[in-house]
Amino acid sequence: MPTPIVYLGPSLSRREAEALLPGGDFRPPVRRGDLYRARAEGRSVFLIVDGVFMQEHAISPREVVDVVRDGARVVGASSMGALRAAECWPAGMHGVGAIYRLFRRGSLTSDDEVAVVFDPEGERPTSLALVNARHAVARALRQGHLTRPEAERLVRVAEETFYAERTWRALLTRAGLQDAKRLERLLSRWDLKADDARRGLRYIARCLKAPPARARGPRRERATPTLLAERTRERGPDALEGLKLPEVRRALARWHLMSGRYTRHALAIATASPEMELPERLRTNELAASVLSAPLLLPTARGATARLAASKKEQEGVRSLLALRLALAELWNLFIAHEALFADRLWQQLHLSHELDAEVFRWRAIHEAASRARASGLAARPRDWHLAREEVAHAHGFDTWGELEHSARARPWWPSILEHVETRALSRRMREVL
């Protein structure tokens, strides 16, 4: 069995990590060049949890891609590992955990979400990660320990505080909350980064029981081990390799519309397309603009429509959610009616935001994985169907798949959404097999 190398720092204690993955080779947070050196030594399984980013050069996506293409298995979770996995998954890096999924779908976008200060000689961080602050505040809100205004104020203060100065005591003081000591003890209990580090370790332990062929195969011999020739390293990947541009443009637009990914750029596309005749009320609706930009703060609306609002504040939130859902539906119908124009505008917007290659790679990865699953006779499991349906429902602005189905099943485009859900479920199944 290959001995996995785990790059671990402040996200989880060494003692707990060793209990979850006995026999692992635990090393300090990953630095640039560490994967190259370990691969040159013949190591084939890596879990990246933590990594340096300020005091030394952070590991680059190029290094991860090179090592994966050389035949190694690289898994990321929790912190630096989640960041790189969200960037490199089309090339074969595997991500694990909630933070990875949030980065991958674009709900989290900044490195500041996972950045902390830690003592190299110690195991625990001396500052608080922003993603942990969001997670803990959301949990406290759900359990009734915080009111919504208190929770929103606390998250806002966390976002405005420099990562090295971010601690629960400092945040609670700046937010002016009462009973700060009790809240500090309560909020400190929830640590999403530690939870994801545990998930990553358990995943590696499961993989080693039945190691994938990718990890146990022999290294290919090269004149310069793992360090590819400069000409090869400088040549970037071609997202359109083997495909025809007009077909990709149309398929990418249809994928965005059926999966719900169109919401990321919907308002920018609509306001820049006078031919679509966007209603004036949507052009000036600041609330719609804020939701279409899709920031991750708190679960502000998730589940709110399924119960009777208990206060005027919550009733206003439900009304706002319904108004935003109507705005999204109106934009969606507008794009369907002008699908060719939407395809051109989406392509331009993705190019301007430097997301075009990543979106094409993501689209190709999902559809090629589903195609391989069909060719192999694989069937999606109930869990794959559930995750695919909920992913699509949330992306379209609905709390559950049932709500989306109730709203849209009579529409002529409903079979196209079902087809996308099947593709997504099969791609998940194939991903597990690989």
C-alpha cells in the first residue's frame, strides 16, 4: 500500500489526524515545490489540508496539475487544499468537504475565507478563519442563540476585519453584542475547517483500502523526473481542443440555463443587451442585483418559505425572496426567448471575467463523465440523484427540488432540466468510480 503524505498545519491537531489515518506521513503545511520533490521520490498519494501563502510561496496550480498528470493522486480539503482542488478539479485533483464545494460553485471566492495566523511550533491557529466565522454564526442563528440582525452584524464585522486580527473576542466586541463570553465559548465549538480536514483524512483512509489504479501505477520515466520540460510547462491547456466553437458556445449557454449557473452573470448580460428589452423594474432593482451576485453570508432564505414567518422582519425576508425568485424566473424566460443572443453575451461576459476556460473545462468534465458512465453501464445511485436535484434547485433560486418541480414541471423546457439532472447525477457517479 502506498503511504500517503498529508500536509497538515493549524486546521487539525496532529494527534487526531494520526488517529484517523494511522501510518500516514504527516508533514508541515505545503510549500511551493513540495509536491515535485515528493513525486520525484516516488510518492503517489497526497492530501493537502494546509499550506503557506504569505511568508513563503504558496503551492501553484501548475505544480498540482503536473503531479496529477504524472500519475499521482492529489486530494485537497479544508484550507489551501480546498482552494487548489476547486481550481484544479478539471485536471484531476479531487476535493473533499463543504469548503471545497463552496469554492468550486463560486459561493466562496477569496483566499481570505480560509486564511489564518498560526505558530509554526504549535498546532492551533491564533486567528479565526472567515469561513469558520460564517459557519458558526449560521449554526448559532439556526439554534436561536443569535437574532438575524446580530448574526448579520457579526458576519459584516468579520468580513471587515484583517485576517490576522480576526478572533471571536475581537469580533464580538466590535459588533457590540451582549454576553460576549458566553457567545465566544458557544461559537468556538463549530470549526468547519477541522471538520473538512477530518473528512479528507477519512477519504484517504477509504481509498487506501482499495487503492485506485491511478495511485498504484508506476511512475513514467522521464529525463527530468516530474519537472516537465520548459516547453511543455509553458504551454497552457486548450479548453476547446477537438471541439467546434459555435457548438460549444450554444451548448455552454444551454448548460448555464438548465443548471442555474446563468444567475452568476444574468444581470450583467441582461442590462448589456437592449435587444432583450429588460423590464425597467429589473434594471433598477437593487435587491435583485444583490442576489444575482450570489454572495455567501448566511442561509438567509433557505427554508424560510416553508413555514409561517414569526416576525415582521422574517415576513419581509420571505416577501423579498419571493420577489427575487420572480425576477430570476423573468430573466430566465427572457434568456430562453433570446437563447442565441444569450449564448453570445454569456461567452463575452465569461471572457471579460477570465472565467471562460474554467467554465468550458467544467462543462466538458461533467458531460464527458456522464458519457463514460453511460458507456460503462453505470447507473446513478439515489444519493447521486438527490444531490444533483438539490444542486439544480438551489442554483435556480428554490429551497428544494420539490418547489422547483411544482413551479416548472408544466413548462415546455422541463424535460431539458430533467436531462441535465440525469447528466449531473451520472457525472457524480463516475467521479466516485474514478
